Amino acid sequence: METEMEELLEILEDLHPEVDFETCERLIDDKILDSFDIVSVIAEINERFDVAITAEKITPENFNSAKALYALIRKLEDGE
């Protein structure tokens, strides 16, 4: 069974297989993820993790790395 982090990495790698999402921490700053990617990621996360990422959560801090995005998912799962 996949962990949530593995699932998240799979979502990201489907968009950009050439990126090492485990170590990259500048996904937004380096323009690796564009607005279309972000919309796709949010849709996949909403579906797979059953959480809703609201507009105010769509910030570079939350999307610059897989770790930050995973932390956001965990917060949302905990009801924050």
C-alpha cells in the first residue's frame, strides 16, 4: 500500500517525470509548476486525499516542494 507521500510524488511525477520532487524545493520559484500544473495537482489531491485546497492555501510556500504540499495535505486532513 502506498503512503500518502508516495501518492503525492506519483501525482507530481506524472506531470513532470524529469523533476526530482523528493529534493526540489523551488517548484514555484523556478517555474517548474505552472498554473495549469497547479490546477491539475489540486484536482488530483482533492480526489485522492478527499481534502479541499482553498484559494487562500494556493501560495508558493505551500507548493514550492512536495514536502510543503504534503504538510498542507496533512493539515487539511486534520481539519485546519
